[in-house]
Amino acid sequence: IRVNSSMLDEIARIPLSGKNDYPHTGDGEAAPRFYLECFLAGSENPLVEVAVRSVLNDRTGRFNPLMLCGPSGAGKSHLACGLADQWRRVFRSRVVCVSAKEFAGELADAFEVNSVVEFRMKYRECSLLALEDIEKLAGRTAAQVELIHTLDTLLERGTQIVLTAAEPPARLAQIHPTLASRLGAGLVVALAPPGIAVRIALLRQMAAARQIELADHAAHLVADGIRGTAPDLMAAFDDLEQAARHDGGTIDAETARAYL
């Protein structure tokens, strides 16, 4: 994987595809999805490029498991699912990418119908396991014990593991200390919400994808005024796009100021 960096805005463009859902519209229908062709890592997330390179290029197992933690919208799912998809396409091998809640639910179903062997084959005989939202295993003792054994088996085989959580392992409530130890045994990357340079770049991507002209000053105004996550910017851009459609398809500084 080749990472393109810009010295001007200090952003690393990591070619991992991702997607985000816009919030639901007022009539209950989901607004269109916006697909991200790459993950944008600014100076606020300096370890992302190193972690991705290690997983996809080196394959040395130095950072295994790779745990991504941070608030909602910081890009954990984008990275985890993007890594899984890239791994599947490049190495043409089976990957498993599910949420911890799905893992626990499938385990409960397996016990009920006596198919634990098949369950373990699915999770222990893949070439990469991406498991999201580990905090959802809080209080689920059986699922935590099963995950401990699964991680041990995968690590012994050299299988890459990618995990996501809202907090670092030591701060996860109701997670067994043994599991927390396994989760933090590799590289823990704390993801921060995008900085202003990344927010500007995201806005420009959205404008290009929707064929909307976005003035430079307007992009800076919106990025400075909305200091949230990528989904926050997407929701704002959806509103700005509606205003732009009535104003010649351009988001200028005046439109941006009126919106803010």
C-alpha cells in the first residue's frame, strides 16, 4: 500500500475505502451514502500510517493485535473494515469482519443449536479477524472467555487481528482483565477527531463527489465552525448542498456564514 502525503496540509492519504451514512432525513428516509476513497490522517493521528503500513506491507506481526480506539466518528470502522477489505482483495484469503455484538450473538446461537465447532472454525481459521466495538462485550462472560481463546489461537497462528473500541483496553468497563491484557498486547492507536486540515480536505472531497463548487474561504469557514467528526461534516454539507442548489451550485463564503 502506498501512502500519499501532502507537505502543504500535512495529511497522509491512506488508500482504504470506507463509507459513512448521512443521518436520516425528516421524513424517515435515509439520505445518500458518501463513499470515502481514502482515510485522511492529519497530525492529530500520527500512528495511523505506521499501523496500516505494518499490517498490509510488512505482515511481520509486530503490531498484533492492532487496536483502534476513539470516539464515535473518529474513523475506527473506516480503518478496520478498510483493512479487512484491502486484505481480502490483495491476499485473496478469507477475512471475518463483524461487531463484537454479532460475535456474542453467534456464540449464543451456536451453544443453543450445538454448533460451537462450526462457530470456532469461522473465527479461528481466517487470515484476518476484524472485530468492532469491543465495549459491547461488557458483562458477557461467555463471549469474553471465548474471545480470549480465539485471540490466543489466532496469535499462535500469526493471524492478523484488528479491533476497535471506544476506550483503550484498560478503561473498558466490565471487561475481564485477561481479555484487556490480550487487547493491549500489540499496538493501541488512539484516534482523535479530524483536525482542521483534514476537515477542509473532507469538505473538498464531498464537493467534488457531488459536483458542487466549494470556494476555498467557504471551506475554511465551515471547517473552523464545525469542529466535529466526519459524519458531522457530512450532515452539514448536506444542508449546504441544498442551499447551493438554489444558488447556482456554488457554496461561497456568504452561504457558509449564513449556515453557520
